[in-house]
Amino acid sequence: MAIVGVGGIADASHLPAVRALPGSAEAVAAVDLDLDRASRFAARWNIPAAYDSLPRMLRETRPDLVIVCTPPAAHREAITTALDAGASVWCEKPPALSLAEYDAIGAHEGAQGPFVSYVFQHRFGSAAQALRSRLADGALGRPLVGVCHTLWYRDTAYYDVPWRGRWATEGGGPTMGHGIHQMDLMLWLLGDWSEVRAASGTLARQVETEDVSMAMVRFANGAMVSVVNSVLSPRETSYLRFDFSEATVELSHLYGYDNSDWTWTPAPHRADATAADLGAPTENEASSHTVQFRELLSSMRTGTRPGASGADGRRALELATAVYQSAATGGPVTPDMLTPDNPYYHAMSGRVRDTGTENEEPLHA
């Protein structure tokens, strides 16, 4: 494998994931626009080659897998260049700046691969896996009410990085760049949504995008969920709650969890049920890049499409799009509205200028 973009997430999460699975993958190259930085990264992780050109790296090392850790605006070019060279791709969130960009990227996949998948590691902890199994077999009853809150804090200095807080380079605010992890986990558990009503604001940070959004989401199964994404919350938490007819299941963590961060509470008519009775797992595997990376490698070896790719990887971006459109227009958004004739399909702001084109005119009246 090769890594493209050698900033903090590559150091903190991706190379540790590779090294946590010895014998499964070998890092052969690091790529960054800043060759000196790529070289320092390569030396730190004992990677044999460093490049400032992705095409050259692909020609000379021919990796099976490319891990993309660039800022969001650079995802598309890095992904499609790697796919066209025959390499599979694992890319950091958000997957793309828009649904249009996501679909354009997908056109570079082959019917049998290579595929691009995205970093949604919260799906892969043992507790989330157990809950999904209990939902599939109906053990917890109907999903009724939910909470999906990403309440984080990012100060003014955080936005000194030039690409942050701008539609054209980050694609959106906390709805895209922060809460997308919890939203993906919610969607992976509860399934398809049917309607979004949302509001957003830029309350405290000097950014183009929102710094907080709130939404009420209806699901096809009838459940209703409150979704909040914030970078203004001093006591940070990532909180998900799912109320089923047979139990409440809660997750309270920040950037990752293990079983101890989950609470399984029986409904009053099942007061004697234990967490194990409700489906809490006995095996304790924390959510992490390592666990998702292991699953990705398994999919590559069997030639199957990995999770968090294709239509499965698109769902969180669809929901983010609906939140932005509803917040901007004041009306409800349904999935059938997210088509190529919709300006929000092309840019989360609904404006052509935020796709990086020369046209400054809005796509909608």
C-alpha cells in the first residue's frame, strides 16, 4: 500500500493501523505535495520511497492499495488517478465534496474492482456489529426514536488552516467534516431515511460554512431521529441513542468506543433482562481504523466490494446534502429530490461557484 497526504491523520491512525496487522500489508511509498514532508514521514515510518507526484509513484511502485489522507478538495483527483492505475483506494471522510463528485468518482471503479471505500470506522466495533445483528433478527423490536449528536469544539485557530470552513475546499462545516461519522453509524443501523427538516447557523466562527446544524430525520421504518452537528460545544461528546420497543441502546464516546461506552436498558415490560439478554456482545473490540482496515484487506483478497463503498458509502453524503438543502430552503427534503437537476446535488451550498468552476451564479432562484 501507499499513502497520499502525510498530515496528522496519516500519522495518528492510518500507519498505526497498517503496523497493527503485521504481514497483512506493506507500506511502500508516501506521497505529498511537499516532498520534504513526505520524506520525513517515510523516514519516521521506515517506508522505502517518498514522492511529490502521485502518477509517478503509481508507475514506479504499482501498489495494490492507496490510502488517501489529503484535504477533501483533493480527494477526487487522488482517488480517480489511483483507480485508473488499477489500485484500490481507502479514503478519509468526507468521501467527496458533493453527490455529483461522488458519482463521478464511482464511474472510475471496475465491475470487479478496483473499488474505493471510505473511512467510517465506527461501524466496525463489536458493540455496533452486535446491535446491527439484533436489529436484523428483530430481537429489540421496532426502532422508534433516536438521537445522533456530534457535539465537538473547534476554536478559531482550528480554522486558520486555509482549506477549512470553506465550501469549495471542505464542502461544508461540521455536518460534513465532523458529524458524518455518527450519521453514517446511525444510517448503517437504522437504514434508509425518508425525510429531513433542518436548520443551520454560523454562530461563532468566522467561516463560510455552518458551525452548527440541527435536523429532524424520518426513516423509512417510521423512526424519528434528532441529528445535531456542532463545533461550538465545550463539553465534547458523540452521543447516539436508539429507543426500540424492547430496549434503549446508547453510545456515549468522543472519537472512538469500546463496549464500556454502550448502555443497554430493557423496556419496563422486560425489566429482568440483562444487557447480554438484549444482545450486548461479550467480545470487546473497539472501533478503530485498524478494524476497518482488516475488513478492507479481507474484501480485497476475496475480490468483493468492501463496506462503506458504492451505494453503502454514499448514504451519509446523501443525508448531509439533505440537511444543507433543507436548512437553506426552509422546506423538507426527500431522497427522490437528490437528482442531477438539483443544485444541491452539485454543491452542498447550492451554488456553482462552490464547485470550483468560474460561474458565480446560483443554480437556484
